[in-house]
Amino acid sequence: MAGPEALVYLNGQFVSESQARVSVFDRGFLYGDGVFETMRSYDGRIFQLDRHMRRLRRSADIIGLDLRHEPREVGEILTRLIELNGLGDAILRISVTRGRATGGIGVARAGEPSIVAFARPPAPLPAKAYTDGVSARIVSIRRFPAGSLDSRVKSMNFLNYILARAEAEESGAYEAIMLNQSGDIAEASTANIFFAGDGRLVTPSLESDILPGITREVTLGLAAEMDIAIEERRIEPPETAGFDECFLTSSGIELLPVTKIDDSPVGAGKPGPIHSRLHEAYRRLAQRG
């Protein structure tokens, strides 16, 4: 027999998944007009909740969306979702849209914001992905320039990332590496990217039109504590051939090694020591909450 339905938070109520309904006129559905955050809990504790809430607030402020809920209230909602669904380790997402459309794309007549949140068990990658690494491909789809959409906004409009991932998957790669409008490496479709070589960690700077990832911030902090030299700068695609390591960072995958880019191995073609040290430290930190 199937188990009980998951409970979802929807505009002030916890309802069963099958009863959760958003209007077909919601601007999130019609236009992708909204922002979101995805988080991870370990043993019932939401990792880096404060940082995620700050980024959610910043995203909403940048696009002029009234979040209404204070960060403390959002944290309480997410914690309650974990409890109601009997979860310890979980992936959580909260989405905030500009509400029901009342005519055209103008925001002046937008309705009340819609807020939806859910929690689900993690769907971990096979252990082999971390012991052997995954492949990536530099794709033709470019990152939105900051002049079109501020890169600090975690927007619900994901079409360019979807197309980037599709292009990578069609070539047999696991993940896409996207360039910015200047042709420099920016990020993956759902993660930030790091390289390592000569004992130093190298990652695209915020000026490369990247989303400032929470896991990216944590990783940089851990590297500093370990006295690993850090460079945040422009990275041109040909440079990837000279690095010994590459890995991706996000709340869902933590630190995932990349051992092949396009058709060439990264370094020795296996995860390296800097990734290993940082991932072990990350997991210790996450388990402590």
C-alpha cells in the first residue's frame, strides 16, 4: 500500500500534496515571475538556513516582490514541514511568486504573493559519482548577463539552464558548464564550479555573472580555514586543461567532483585531494548543523 501523502505549505496552510493548488493565472506559472531557495536538512536541522533566508530576501527585494514573511517565520514553516513529513535528511524548497495576474505583465496590478514550500527525501547520487567523478561539457547556452537579470537573483525562470543541461545530456555529459556573455566560465546549470591546481583553489568571481551560491560561500570559508590559497577571478575555457581538479557545489549535491570536461580528463581523471579535504570538512560541518 502507498504511504501517506506528503504535506505541502501553501499560502498559510499545510495541505496534502494532492490538494495543493495554484491558480493557472499565477504569475509564477505564466511568466516565471518569482524567486526560490533550495536547502538541505541533516538530522532535522536546516543547513545554513540564515544564509538562504538572506538570499531569498535579497532576490525578492531586487525584483520588487513583497516577501511578507519574516525569515524567522519561513524557518518555522520549513522546520514544521520536516516534522510533519517525518523527515530528518531532506531537500526543501520555498517558492514565492508575485501572485495572480490581473491583466498583462505589468506589476502594478499584481495580486498577493503566493508562497509554496515542500520537503522531500534526498535523492542522493550513486556513490560512484563521488569516487569516480562525473563528466561535464561546455555548452553554447550562455548565462544571462547581469544587465538583463541581476545574477544575485535566484529566479524561477529557469529556461536557459534547462536548455544548457539538455545540451550537455545530449552529448552524454552529466552537467553543463555555462559561459557568460564575455566567454568566460560562469557556472554549471544548477551549481557553482571550482577548479584546483598547484595547491590553490580557483573559482569564477562574482563579476563573472554567477549566482552567489551558499555552498560556494561555505566552501570558500572552509578553504580559508585550511590555508588553501584562493583565487576568485575570470577563468577562460582553455584554462580548464591546466587544472588538476574540478568540482561543483550546491546544497543538493554538496561538493561533486568533475573528472572529464568535454572529451578530456581533468588532471589524472579522478577526484583530487583538495576536493576530498573540502568535502570531508563540509560534511562534518553539515552534520554539526
